[in-house]
Amino acid sequence: MDDKPAEDLKALAERALKAATDKGVMLATAESCTGGMISAALSDIPGCSGALDRGFITYSNGAKTEMLGVKPETIEAHGAVSPEVAAEMAAGARDRAKAGLAVAVTGVAGPGGTENKPEGRVCFGIADERGTWTETVDFGPLGRDGVRRATTAHALRMMIEALG
């Protein structure tokens, strides 16, 4: 197996941490479909504690509500995989961690999915001092590991851009 994707994640994590350190910003993650891969990529880098505050793994809807303050009515109205939930996850993580920037991901890693929420669809949220914004990406049926890795890389890129 090619180690390039793992190396890419390492390089992206290093860039995100450097950008956060340069700006004096602490980071937080709120992860569903990645199960902690974003915070794992960041914490693989020596010295990460200077910029990484914490990560929330909120796989279930109950965890999203209890740990991040996602409103049950938001989940009921839009589903767990939605920009609305990603936004509330990011804002909740930033608030609870008192971090300068939080990233959130919620998606369908697969296998499977539905017509409305196919395998590979991931909703991202970023919250910082300017507010909260979202992005939805359809990675396609890359397989569970492929979707999770693509999601982690995209989240790190979004963090780098937001810190830009």
C-alpha cells in the first residue's frame, strides 16, 4: 500500500499546527465520521500541545447533543449529516474548548448510504471569531477508509485556509 496519503496527512497537520501557532490560536475538533482521525493527525506532530486543545468524538446523535450542544430539533429536521448539524458541532466545540478555531465533520463513510445522503457525502463546519460556515463535499464511494482519509485531509486544508 502507498504511504503517500499518510504522508500528506502529516504534512497537512504540520501546516495547520504551524498556522495556528503563528496566530496564537488553539484548535478543537468535533468529529463524527472520522472517529478522531483529525485530532490523531494533529497529535501525531511533536509539540502539538501548543496549538491543539482537544477533540470531541461525537459519533452518536446523543453525543452531539450532550457534548457539543447540537439541538435535537436540528438533527430531527435536517439529519445528522447536514450543514446545519456541522455548523452547530463546530460552534459547540469552539465554545466548549474556548478555542480560537474549531472544525467539525459529519458524514456517510460507508459502506452504503441513501439516495439523499450517499456514501462519501461529508458536511464540514468551521467556527472562529468571524463566525461559523459550512461546506459539503461528495467524495464518492471511496470505501470507508478512503472517505475518512479524504475527510481528514479536507478538514485540515479548511483549517489552514481559515487560519490563512
